[in-house]
Amino acid sequence: MNSSNLKPIMVWEPNPTFCNPGQLQAHQDACKAVDVFSTRWTDLDGLVNGRWHPRKMPGEGDGFGTMWLPAFYGAGSDEVVDPTGAGSAFLGAMAWSMATGKNVARAAVAASIVASFVVEQVGAPGNWPLPNDSEMWNGKEIEEEAEAYHKKFLAWKGPYLD
């Protein structure tokens, strides 16, 4: 892809120390200048003094336009070997996807898939290019993983992919 076609994306991960109700307005003001505000849900809950629920969706009154998606692998999955780097991989993939024109929901789905490859082993995932301009990560074709996640996501809360 030609880099001149990319839109710069700003991602902000606030310091958890400042995620308290007294800093809510400052965080909301700062969020106007970023594309992605990434924090642990417990820190977001601290900002709004316990009034945030992790399954709220955009426009449901939390002041952030929150979107929560299920992880590719559920809690306790045997596929999760080492979560180190999954959050960074998620945010990098989310920013790249948004920069290349995907909407926030589709970018988050792509990012969840990328993060899933990171947690499957200790260290970096293996990558193999395929002859059809596709890729295989950890022995899995990206398109197949995307289809599996889309089915899971659509069953969960589909309208956000439109």
C-alpha cells in the first residue's frame, strides 16, 4: 500500500494513576484529540466512578463512545500460551486497519485476530506468505481466522460491522 494513502491514527493509553472521577473531564477532553483511547476496563470504570459496564456500546451514555468486543479466545482457552505483547499487537493492528480505511468495529475485529496469533506461543508468531497474496500465521490462514471471528462476533453483536 502506498504510504501517502494512509491516515495518521492517534492511540492513547492513559496512566492508570489518573483514571479517577476527578480526571474524567480532562480525559473526555483529551479523547477528542485521539482516534483510539485504550485502557483497562477497570481504569475506565474508575474514571466514571463505577457507572461503566463493559458491554456498553457506542452512544450508550458513558461519554467515551465505548466499544467492547469479545476476545478471540475465551478465558481459560488452551490456545493461550503467553499473553505478553497481545495488547500492543492489538493496538498496532487496530491503528493500521483504521489507517487503511476500516471502520472502528472492523479494525477491532482485525486487531483481535492479530492479538490471537500473539498469545498462541512464547515469542513472535510464525508468518508464511502464501502464493495467493494471503498470509499464514502459526499455520493458520488469516482469512479463515477472520471468518471464524466474524461468525463469533456476528452472533454476539453484529450491527457494529455495518
